[in-house]
Amino acid sequence: AIICALTGLGIGPGDEVILPGYTFIATAAAIVGVGAIPVIAEIDDSLGLDVADVERKITPHTKAILPVHMQGVPCRLEAIVELAQQHNLQVVEDCCQCVGGQYKGKYAGTWGNAGAWSLNYYKVISCGEGGLVFTDDYDVYERAAFAAEPGLPMWMSDSEWQNKPFSRQCYRTSEIL
Ligand SMILES: *Cc1c(COP(=O)(O)O)cnc(C)c1O
């Protein structure tokens, strides 16, 4: 799901993505999976990104901040989104450990440009494997859909496509869904 969200946002080779040092390896693996460079920042007592350290880690190559809401605790989303806007960066939220969590009355996964959830076998909601991407941006959704299917999202008619399709690996969820 994180690979699809990053692809949906157009993040790829050469781009730097800032993530916290405290997370599951899949967060960094997804950044590497799209050819981008993971840049690790410190956490604070929110268990999530330390916003001051994120700011120190921003370079001309930074394209996105990837906060992770660990153990159900949302990160300092307001400050992270504000910092991202100041530097023209995207925000992808890793919500794999935070299903239904809120920060200042707004759901985790709805603050950034996209949110990602895992549906693997030991998550809060499981479908055996796979994951979910949330976004309110149609372009991001469509490119994430191309990234989830090997270039042909079977639930979409090609007459609806607004982006040029491209090939990717296959990340379909299992039939349990
Ligand atoms: C579970 C988890 C993931 C994704 O795990 P997959 O097994 O690849 O679905 C990513 N980030 C965090 C923080 C997780 O806990």
C-alpha cells in the first residue's frame, strides 16, 4: 500500500523520503521499492516523527515526509503537514498500526496527501495479505491503482483513465477480501 501511495504521488528514483527511525522495516522497504532514498529522522515522545529533526533532514532532493503512527498513537500531524506545505513536500501516512485513530478530531490517514494501511495476517483488520490506500486526490488514486495492478486495473474502464497507464508489480489483495 505504501508503494502504491508513493507511486500515486509520483515519488521515484532519486527522491528522498523522510521517515522515523522507529517503525517496521516495511516502511523503509516501500521507499526503496519505488527507487527512492529513505532518510531516517528521530522520534519524540509522541512515538512519531520529531518535527524539528525532520526539518533538519530536508534537502533539495526531499519529496515527501512519511510519518508512522506507532502502536495506535497518531503523530504530530498538524505540525508535520504545516512543515510539508512550507517546503512543498507530500505527506504519506503509514497507518498500519493506527486503524481509526484521530488527531485533533481528524482521522489519521486523512491529514496527508495519502494514507496507507496493511491488511496482513496480524493487523487490526486482516484480509490475509495486502493493504489499502486512502487519498482524496483523483490523480493519486488512479496512479496508485495502476501501481497495484500490473498496469491494468480491471475494475476501471480505460475510457475513464485520466493518466497514462504504466506497468508495475501486482499487489492485488487475496480473494478473502
Ligand atoms: C505492518 C506494518 C507495515 C506493512 O506490513 P506488510 O506486512 O508489508 O503489510 C508497514 N508499517 C508498519 C508500521 C507496520 O506495522
